[in-house]
Amino acid sequence: MEQTTAKASPADLIRDQDPRLKRDAQDVLDLVDSLGRGLDRIRSQQARAAGLRLPVYSLLSIVNSAGTTGITVSDAAYRLGVRPQALSGIAAELQEAGFLEREKDPTDGRARRLIITAAGVERLELGGGLRDKLLSEVLHQVPSPNVARLVLSKLDNALQRAIA
């Protein structure tokens, strides 16, 4: 007679771990949570320095990071954790202010690409001092940014798998 073994649930796997490993893993998650809160505070300060509301600043930053080809509305919405419809008003506000352009996507005529303008880059630079200070601190505090990138990438992958 063939025996079948039940696949252990994630909760069972956690319970079976050494308590110190669980505590260490929780410490890592607590640090990641703290980093997220700190980055949120910096982003809020950057938005204020740029004279923009936080959602407007966040969208403009994402469009800027996409480079000269821009980003589709759906990709920007995904990165912000909102539905594409939620961005239409913010994108219109930024376009009206001359900070971004909306163009048809050359590969998908139904999609729109958001592209930052020179005025949009200038506006973002008003909050850039805080980012430069943060980058300087990262370079000072982190002995190997490549190792940090690898560890954070693995944590991001774990998060994505946990919520899938």
C-alpha cells in the first residue's frame, strides 16, 4: 500500500523552524517595514519640496524613472498599486501643468504612454536634494550596494510569492 504524505502548509513550516530563525526572520521583516515607513516620509518631504501633492509627485517620479520612452498608464498604475482609472485625473493635472505628455503607445494603439517633459524634470529636481542625501547615506552606510540589491531583491521576490 502506497503512503502519501501531505504537503506541509507554510504555517506548519514556520512552526517547525528553530525559534531563533523565526525571530531573526521577524526582525528582517520589521526592518523592511521600518525602511518602507522611512521612504514614505522622504517621499512626502520631496513632494512638499516640489510643491506637489504626494500622489501627483509619485506618478511624476515613476514616469521620470521610465526614461525617454515613458511608461504606459497601466504599468504606472501597477507600480503605484492603483487601478489605471485612478490615474486619469492625476495624469490630466500633470499634463495641464506641462509636466508630462500623453501619447499613443506605438506598440498598442489602445494604450497611452506617459512621458515626462523638461518642466516635469525641473519640478522633480526641487525635491531632489533629499534623494541625493539619501543616496549619499546609502553609499556611506552600505559596504556593498550589490549585496544589498541582491538581498532586497530576494525579499521582494518573497513578498511577491507570499501575496500571489
